[in-house]
Amino acid sequence: MEKVVIISGGTKGLGKSLVRLFKKGGWLVSSFGRSVSRNGIESDTGILWTKADMRFESDIDIVIKRTMEEFGPPNVLILNAGTISPCKEIVDDSILNLRKNFEINVFANTYLTQLFLANSKNGLVVHITSDVSKTPALGWSFYGSSKPAMDYIIRALTVEVPDSRFLSIDPGDMATEMHFIADPTADSDELQSPEKAAESVFQKIISEAGAV
Ligand SMILES: NC(=O)c1ccc[n+]([C@@H]2O[C@H](COP(=O)([O-])OP(=O)(O)OC[C@H]3O[C@@H](n4cnc5c(N)ncnc54)[C@H](OP(=O)(O)O)[C@@H]3O)[C@@H](O)[C@H]2O)c1
């Protein structure tokens, strides 16, 4: 039986490549983002798209409902969608930016995980984390504090929900929209492409998902 994966933020960057790789690997893929142009199963690819803004719990409810209706219970959830604000030192930044980072990277991800766990059996949740989670990087602290907060939730869930599996994967720095929002001066030659990063993330997930 085909396995079902939900990938948040499949419209751009890493998520877009992961959607392609899972589809190519024979998975049933459900993905969403704000910039999805049309809801439903794409005729040429079979991918289920939902126009959804993770800030709204009602949008996440719809993603899960439509995935269940079209494909049945999901096996894997990839918490890929994320947000970032332009790099600033803590004393100069606005608390609103801290809220915006936590709103998506922690609150929405946690709600999505709760719904996934309520609808999946022995599933796998993969959080796409970042190296700033481990080592503070000057100017990246509002984003950088949201990633370890979600890593903590992932680690706590491994104890609280032993029937399911949880994993954080750092894809490494990539030349994506998000990276240039944070640092418009970044040198794209020093960043890997999201396509390349996705290949190694995909392999890690596939080897972990073997028993799902
Ligand atoms: N780029 C890096 O250097 C880097 C390094 C380490 C980790 N990461 C992590 O990798 C993941 C993917 O990032 P990326 O670099 O590929 O970023 P990206 O190209 O900017 O893509 C971000 C994705 O998140 C979705 N998204 C953002 N806000 C959303 C919202 N409110 N509701 C629904 N979807 C939303 C976007 O879709 P819409 O715009 O269509 O809503 C988009 O598909 C993130 O978790 C990021 O923290 C990135």
C-alpha cells in the first residue's frame, strides 16, 4: 500500500524539492502553503495541494481533513514550512518579529503535529531544524530561538508518544527565499541549493520511515 506524507511548505525551497522526491519515490503527497494557486489533486502529478496559512488553526484542520479524505491516514509529517525575520541584534529588534517566528516555527508546527498524531498510527514526524539551534549566531536569535523550542517539543514527544517516532534534521544553509530575507548580503555561491539539500534530507527520512 502506498504511504502518505504531509509536507508543509511545498511551494518553495527545500519543501518543493521534497515534494518532488517523495512523489518520485511512489508516495502519496499532500502539501500546502499560502501561495498554492489551486486546491485539489493536481492532474499531472497526483499531488494533493491545499492553499493554507499555518497561522490559522482552521487552515491546518482543512489540510488534515482533505488528506484523510483523499489518501487516508498519513504515515509521515514533515514540518518544513518556516518563517524568519531580517537579521537584527536582540536589543534592536521588535518583539513582534519574535512573535512571528514563534507563531509558525513553534505554535503552528505543534498544532499540526497534534492533529497528525490524532489521525496517524505509529507515524513519523520530521522537524526541519537549523544549525542556529545549537550554536547562537549573532543577529539570528529570534529565528534561532524558535528552532530549539520546536526541537524540544520533538524530543519530549519521543517520551510522551512512544508509539510514534520523531526526528529533527538540519538541512544546512541553502540559497532560498528565507535565507535572503534574513541576510540579503549572503553569497549564494557559499550556500547549497535546496535541490541538493533535499536529496540528503529525503534519504535520511526514507531510512527512518522504513518501519512506518
Ligand atoms: N534556507 C536555509 O539556509 C535554512 C537553513 C537551515 C534550516 N532551514 C529550514 O528549512 C525549512 C525550509 O526553508 P526554506 O529555506 O526552503 O524556505 P523557503 O524557500 O522560504 O520556503 C518556506 C516555505 O514555508 C512556507 N510557509 C511560510 N509561511 C507559511 C505560512 N504562514 N503558512 C503556510 N506555509 C508557510 C512557504 O510557503 P508559502 O509562501 O506558499 O506560504 C514556503 O513553501 C525551514 O523550516 C527553515 O527554517 C533553512
